[in-house]
Amino acid sequence: MRALLVHGMGRTPLSMMSMGRALRRAGVAPSQFGYSAAFESVERIVGRLRQRLVQEADGEYLVIGHSLGGLLLRAAIAGLDPEVPRPRRVVMIGTPNQSPRLARHFLGAFWFRAINGDAGRMLASPERMAAIPTPAVPFTVIAGTRGPRGRWSPFGNEVNDGLVAVAETRMGGDEEFIELPVLHPFMPYDRRISRLVMERCATSSS
């Protein structure tokens, strides 16, 4: 079994190295896909990722995406030619499957647009987010719940991971949905999440 790991926005493949090491110890062969949200359009990133999925499709594999990485995987898998084998499972870690309110709030800020580019504009657009297809493959969504709540939180009393509300991670289908008390930036390093990913690798192998 192989696993392709896709990092989140503003990160690099280094952020997924800890999870990759855990997978390797479990007998899974991990690899990484890197991109730059600041300098590449979403279309270009998804196109490159789709090509990478075609390369991975010569055997059993699953894919893991942190935050924006999960959305990129959704779009890339949906655009694969019908004859290309799909991954056995998609694991989304803290992925905003609905337009996140913080992206909409900060879209007018120059620093947000400069750092996040077209991907940031996509996240802030409910229309573009709704247009991302959901391919017919098994999904696991892992949402964090350790974000601040209360009067001074941008989420009010809604459960969140500090950047994304739990409700914003839901796909609205029959995906496996798991909540853990972890903050968004630390999700790729959390041992509980790594264990869950390893378990999904084991159960996805025929």
C-alpha cells in the first residue's frame, strides 16, 4: 500500500514528514506532493496533482490531505479519466469542505491575498467551493475541536479547530466523520491522527 500526502495552504511537504515517518513504520510507502498557493493558480495545482495521481495509480494507494490539500485532492480525483484507478480512500484532515468564514473575513486584506493567492480567493467564494466535485470514493474527514469558543472567538460558541469550524469540514454525504481535540496547525503532527490514518491504510488494503 502506498500513500500520497498533500500539505495545507502556506505549508510545505515538510509539514507532513512526521505522518510520513509513522506510515513508513507501519509498512506503508509514503510520498509527498508540494505546491505554492501564493504563486500557482488552483487550476495549475490541480492539474499537476492529477498527473501525480495517474502515476500513483499503478497499484493500491490512498491519499491524505491536510486543510486545502484535501480540497485539491477532491478536485484532482474528480477530473481523472474514467479508466484511471481511483485511490482506495481519501483522508481529509481539517479540510474546509464549506467556504470557511475566516477566509471570507480576511479576503479584503492584502496580506491574505498575497500569501494565499487564487486558493485563498477560492476558499472565500461559496460558489467556487460548491463547484468542487465530490468523487465517488470512500472519504474520512477528521475535524479538530480545540479552537477557542466564547464571546471573543470569531466562531462564537461553535466548535472549531482555531481556523475552521467543525461544521465547515462536513461534506454532507456518507463520509466517515471523526472529531478530535486538536488545533488546526498541529493536526499533521498529532499521533492520534497518524494512528487513524494508519488504520485506514490497513483497512483499505485488499
